[in-house]
Amino acid sequence: MHRSLEDFEQKLKEFFDRHDPDKKSISHAIAKHFLNHQDEVFEHLSDLYHEKEGIHVTEDSIFNTSFGPSSGATPY
């Protein structure tokens, strides 16, 4: 699903509210950089936060992702 930048940012804030409130402040940056890869972003974040209990997720691990060599996706 492709949401507007504002809707995507809001969904990211809701995700971080549930999983990692300290990271909520980077929602805008994520939404802006990955606007055309919204589904992949949520899959990536879900994988990071559901790997195991007590995992410490860093901003580097959030932004350090690849959506496949043929996707043409770039983080910025």
C-alpha cells in the first residue's frame, strides 16, 4: 500500500509507540527517505523488532537495509 508522506509518518510513529518510543523521533526521516518502499520498511522494522525479546535496535540497523539488488531502491 502506498500512503502519503504524512500518513506513512503517522503509521511509523504508531509502530514506534508500540515497539520503541525512543525512536519515534526518526519517523519523519524514515518516511521521507523510503516513501516509495513503505511495505518493505514495515517488513524490515517488524523483522528487527520481532527477532527476539530484548533486542536493542539502533538507527543504523533501521536505515541499513537493502530491498534487493534489482529493486533499484536507495535509502536516500
